[in-house]
Amino acid sequence: MSDIANTPPPPYYAVIFTNLRTELDDGYGETAARMVQLAEQQPGFLGVESARDTVGITVSYWKDLDSIKQWKANVEHIEAQKLGRKKWYAAFTTRIAKVEREYSL
């Protein structure tokens, strides 16, 4: 995975997952890596970017809203979400946005 996702020309969608972690690791890193592997296999997946400091932000890019809906329904992803709520996240927000324009350096 590169640091900046190589997305196609807009429009497409971004799922922005912002979180505050608990201090418990307990398999978090392995699960996060597995979620990227699974997402990459999901139809409509376009790329992902992630950064962590005090606040963690992961942005995944998707072809359309249906692709996002299918990803949300993935069985392993559902299980990871449950674990996140139970032990890995003190707080989180998920936002879905339509990307209408982009430019790069």
C-alpha cells in the first residue's frame, strides 16, 4: 500500500473513519491490516490512506455507495467493528463524502 491512494478521476466516494484509540492493543494491528487486505478484494474499492498520531484517521475510497454498503456488510468487517466498539476505540466517527474534484502535486 502506498501512502497516497492512486484514485481514478472523480466522482467517487470517501469513507472517513476518525478515531481515538484505547490503550489496549490486543490484536488491533493485525486486524487493521486484515481489514485493508479484505477491502482491497471488495468490488468497488479504489484505495486507502491512514495516519495516526493522537487521533487516527483512515480514508477509504470507493466507486459508489453500493460498494460502501457491501463493505459494511462484510462478515469479517462486522466482527472487527464489534471488537473496535468493545475494546479498541474510546470514540469514533465515520463520515461518507462524495469526491467531486481532486488535484495533486
